[in-house]
Amino acid sequence: RILRQLFGKSFRQMLIDIRLSRAAQLLADTDMPLEELAATVGYTSLSGFYTAFRKRYGMSVGDYRRTFGAKK
């Protein structure tokens, strides 16, 4: 309740935000395999990760990496 009062979000919502922000950073900065990346940020289900990512960023994980990933 305190988190919701202070930040306007539940603990779960904040956790998802942190996980997805870190995932976006890893997608942009590394070529880590997606299965490893999802596990690194705390997702046990790859499909759950894909769904949450698309909901947050409005694009697939692959599209995000192609758009914002480091150019080689």
C-alpha cells in the first residue's frame, strides 16, 4: 500500500516496469539470446515475456532489437 501511495503503482507493476526497462536496455546493447535475456530479467516464460514486452513497448522483441540495437 505504501508503494501505491508513494508511486501510484503496485509492487507488481513496479517490478514489471523494472524488468522490461532492463530487457529493453539489454536488447539495445547486447546480442544476448532472447531465452537468456528473458531469464536474466526474471521471466520464466518466454511467451509471457514477449506478451508483456509488446504491451509495454508496442512492438515485438525482435522489432525493438532491430530498431534500437547497436549497429555493427
